[in-house]
Amino acid sequence: MKYNPLGRTGLSVSEICLGTMTWGSQNTQAEAFEQMDYALEKGVNFFDTAELYPVTPLSAETYGDTETIIGNWFEARKNRSDVILASKVAGPGRPYIRNGRPMDPAGIVEALDASLKRLKTDYIDLYQVHWPNRGTYHFRNSWSFDAFKQDKEKAKLDIEIILTTLGEAVKAGKVRHIGLSNESAWGTLQYLRLAEDKGLPRVASIQNEYNLLYRPFDLDLAEVAHHEDVGLLPYSPLAAGLLTGKYLNGAVPAGSRGAINGDLGGRLQPLQEPAVAAYAALAAKHGLNLAQMALAFCLTRPFNCSTIIGATSMEQLKTDIGAADLTLSDEVMKGIAQIHREYPMSI
């Protein structure tokens, strides 16, 4: 397992991160324990969760259950110091989370304290803003995103208030480092500017979606990552399972996220099929597992800090972690580039 620096924090995280968003719905606590045991044994020292999880499906009844499972594992294994733990505070829009209101100081403190209690720990290594108050082009919103509807002064003030509140959490020892998620280049730079101007904590990472079908990070955010040492934590590197090939030809396997969450957050639609089929053919041509090829591609990106995998079975988990041992040939990389040119963004 290779390890990468987490921004300028001084921490080194495994290039593969264990995602947890199915624990408590698709996965039982016992299955989650097995996944964590195996991942740690294979050198994965970085786990990512959120107060929102699980999300298969999202539910007020299961809200927070994933963090509870992780906390129970820490308590049972007595190994909190072996894991670099990331979690997130939810943004606005979920009625059962602080009545759906935008992030504010009281809400962030409430969320953090509740997460710490569920996780049975007194600190979180990387605490992330799950999505911004002002809205985001992620979650399939790029087709309707309109930055000109944002209030300029409110957007800036919002970021300052959030960062100041997180800075207080760092001072209190509840949080060691901070990160962003579903953020833009402009938003990231605002956080960085404020950190420098006001002596507040510096953003260590950005957790955005990134996969063979969705690669906006290659552009402006890649430049930010390079110059500012703010690496990407790619989530949905398999595009919610599309890049396993299991949904090709209209298939929706029983028990899959497609069967539970419908259209996979807008990803499962006809335009993705030709691109997935092309990547599947490329993998087959070179004798590769499609999922491993897709994950190994993320690991080649110079801005990759730690690619977040998620699995509902041990077989899937072993395949995903095994991608760390796969080196893609120049021919495969050229094939990926050709397909990307033909299908630049298909979800």
C-alpha cells in the first residue's frame, strides 16, 4: 500500500480510503467490523464517514448509524490511534438534520459533538464540510447550476463563519484538520485565503466525485490542488457501481444500489451506457477487471490523495483494495484517454 501526504498536515494516508456509507443499511455491524478488520490488515489507515450515513437509502431512522458502528468497532478493538478518521458535517436541505437549515456555528458544534459521541472518540482527524450552504454543481447539478444566483457577500461571509467555527473546534482539540467536499475552485480558494489572512486552519483536502465518467477535477481544481497542496479524496470512483459493468444492458441486480436508490443519484441513465461499455471493452481487451482498472486510474492522478472505496461484500472489498497492486500500461492509459475524449462527461 502506498501512502500520500494529507495536504500540509504532516499525516500520511493510504492511497485507498475505506468508505462507509452502506453500514447500517445494506451492511450489518458484523459485516462492517469484518470490512474494517480486513482493510486495516491490508494497510488501509484512512476511514471516511459522515453524520449523514448510511445513504442506501437515506433515512431519518438510520441517520448517524454508520458513525455508531465505527464507534462500536473502536471500542471493541481498542485501536482508535491506528486509524486516521474523517467525518463530515451536513449542509442544508435535509429536514431531519437540524430542520434542514444552512450550516451555522450552533449547528456545526451540535453536529460535531454528536459525531464524537457516536464515534466514541474525543477527536476527528479530518472534519469536512459535506456540501456548501450556497449550493454546488455536484450531485448531478452541473446541468442547472447558476452561480449568478448566489449572493456575493453572503457566500463569502458564510465561508468565514464556517471556517471560524471549525477553527474553534481545532483549538478545542475536537478536530485536528479540516477538509471540504462537493466544493468548487472558487470556494476552496476562499477558505485558503481566509486561513492565511486570519490565522485560521488550512484546508487539507477536497472530497469531490471523480471517476472515468465524471472528471471536472482535471481542470481548475487540479491547478488549485497542485499549487496549494490540497489533494483530492475522490468519492464514487466506480460511479456508484456503473464502472463494475453490472448495470450494462439495463440490468439492475437485486440488492444493488440501483435496486435500492433508483437511478443512482441521476447516474443511471442512457447516456452513460456507451461510455461504460467502451471502458468495459478496454478492460476486457487487456485482461483487466473493469472495477480495478477504474480505481487504478484514479490512483494515477497526480492530485489523488486517497481514493474512497465502498463495498457491500468482502469479495467487492478485496477486489477494490487489490487495485492498489495494479499498474496500468501505457496502452491502457492511451485507451482511457481516447474514450474520455469521445465521452468527456456522461453522468
